[in-house]
Amino acid sequence: MSETAIFAGGCFWCMVRPFDEQPGIEKVVSGYTGGHVANPTYEQVASHTTGHTEAVEITFDPDVISYDQLVDIYWRQTDPTDAMGQFQDRGDSYRPVIFVKNEDQRRVATASREVLAASGRFDAPIVTQIEDAKPFYPAEDYHQDFYKKNPFRFQIEEMGGREAFIKDNWQA
């Protein structure tokens, strides 16, 4: 039986491919969560007035890939020391958050964050939040599978600092 996970780590375009390429991933949807407006549009979220965060909702087969593995993939896509955005994407709608759907996910995410904090990998504190999942609203169709539909523009987005940060901090 499939399960879902929700992660926010900056622009949702850049959060799709790392999960989409894994065995056991059934679907990755770009969208918005955590705010106070039902069915927000991109323009509303970009105005920073809805309280939403850009995120991805991942449907996965836990018999093939575990939630623990998803959390590990998540950390390796983000700067967990930057509370108010990721790379060139700034503001609360780009903040790093693990949105948990149940106590098992909370336990895994919290333990993982504690291990990362104790690892000494970063000089600054780990500030990624762990919050209860709120309703998830899929983004407009043109945002879905952006890296496949717009490879050149996606490559420019990745050059906004994410790719270099990942290489320097996670691939060493």
C-alpha cells in the first residue's frame, strides 16, 4: 500500500528530480502547503501573503523505499542551515520543512535531524523545521515535471547555487 511524504526545500522544481529518479517512487507532485488559503495559485503564494510553502508530495511504495531513505535524500537536496529560503530562492515560501503525516514520520524526521546536527557537517545550526502536514494543493500543470518539460530553464535554476552546495557539502 502506498504512502505519502511532503518535503519543502526551496523551489519545488528542484525538489522533484532527486525523488522522481528513485525506485519505489510512484509520483512526485509540486504544490503548496502550510498556509491559510484553500487552493492557492502560484501568484498568491509568490505574494507571500498566504502562508504557504512550495513543497513536493511524494507517493511511494514503502516495501521498495523507506521513509527513512526519503528523509536522507531530502537532506542531500537542501541547505538545512538556511531558515528563510534555499539558495537563490528567498522568503518564507521557500523555507526548508519536513511536513510529517504521522508519529512514525515525526520520529524518523526528528531522529534524522538530531543525527545531522550532531555530525558536525555544518558550522551553523540545523534550522529545518518539522511540522504537522497541512492540506497539500497541487501546483498548476506547468509546474509539474518542470525538469522534464523545460530542461534548459531547469538547468539555470540549478546553477543558482543548489548544485554547487550539494557537491561541496554532500558529495564529499
